[in-house]
Amino acid sequence: MADCFELVADCRLRAATDLFAHTWNPVVLVALHEAPRRRVELRASIGGISDKVLTETLRRLLGYGLVERRRFAEVPPRVEYALTALGRSLFEGPMRALGEWVHEHGDQLIQ
């Protein structure tokens, strides 16, 4: 963080916090942490997400390099989404730590 004292638009800290600024980013990452999934499986496992929002979220996560899209040459066509190594490192590091913190202190946040 030594190069991020001014918190400018291209600051690494701001780029990282943008990952959590979009409500659905962490939710989709959690849904993909165990195994690759097809879109229909993702929608079924995530309550309350619309198809449009899921599409936007997947595109955003693909752009960040946190998720990869795999197309299989099958009939009918099959596409799966999976965490990349970068996505797994985000999940296993900061997201896991945040999850543990929320588990311990979440009741205090909701009061």
C-alpha cells in the first residue's frame, strides 16, 4: 500500500474494495468456490439473483480475472464457470477472513 497514499481512482486499494462494492460479486465467488458450475446451477444456488444481474456479475468477474468460462464441444453446448487461481486466492484469503469475522461479530452488525 506504500504506493496508494492518495487513494486515486487507479489505486490498488480502491480496485480491491471495488470487488466487494458490487453486492453479487462475493456471492457468486462463494457459489463457485467448491466446484465449477453451469449458469443454471449458479442461479439455482443463489437466491434472489436475476438472470441479467448474474450475467453482469459473471462478466465483471471474468474481466477481473477471478472467474473463467469454459466451453465444451458437446451437443447441446455446455458452458461452465470456475474460479481462477486468482479467484481462489481471493476466496481463501480475504473472503475467508471476512467470513470468519462476520461469523464472530455479525450479530453486532445487525442490531
